[in-house]
Amino acid sequence: MDNLDSDTFRRALLDLMTELTELESLSSEATKPVQLDQSTVGRLSRMDAMQGVEMAKEASRRRKQQLARIPLALERIALGSYGRCALCDEDIVLGRLHIDPTYTRCINCADQSV
């Protein structure tokens, strides 16, 4: 991958890190436990709120996973191995990296690991 592509993906990764960090801080309120006071909230509303909390926790978990992959992708850029599959060493299609610049596997290897 040439320097222009590396710089583009480096900026994309840093922008993604900023975006995910901001989302994580904004969503911290959504993962707080739901009050179970029946006098203020009905049973179905509490169930909806509890489901919302669980969905927020899962979204947070996924954001944290992606945040953890960003420094590794930046390191691969620095080492010159960014854009190569970690398993077969083939090029990862650029469209796949545009979807998620932290991908480490080509589509064939990703399909085989599922």
C-alpha cells in the first residue's frame, strides 16, 4: 500500500477513534441500571428500559472492541503490513477496509473462521 493510502487510513482510524470515544462517553448514561419502582414506571415500561440498557451495553462492548483494534491497525500501518491478511498474507480488498479500517483478514479467511 502506498503512502497516500496509508495516510488516508491513518486519518480514518484516528477519526474513528475520536468518534467511538465520544460515543462511549455520551452513552454511559444509557447503561445505568433501571430503577424498579413500580409506583413511578409500569412493568412493561421497565422491561423496555431494561432491554434498552442491555442493548446499550452490547453497543458499548462492540465500541470498546473496535477501539482496542485501532492501535493495532495503526501499528500495522507503521510496520508496513496494513492491508494484508493476517492469516494468508493476501491483500485485503480496499472496499473492505473502507467499511472497517481495523479488519485484519481478507474476506476468504474471515468466512473460514465463522
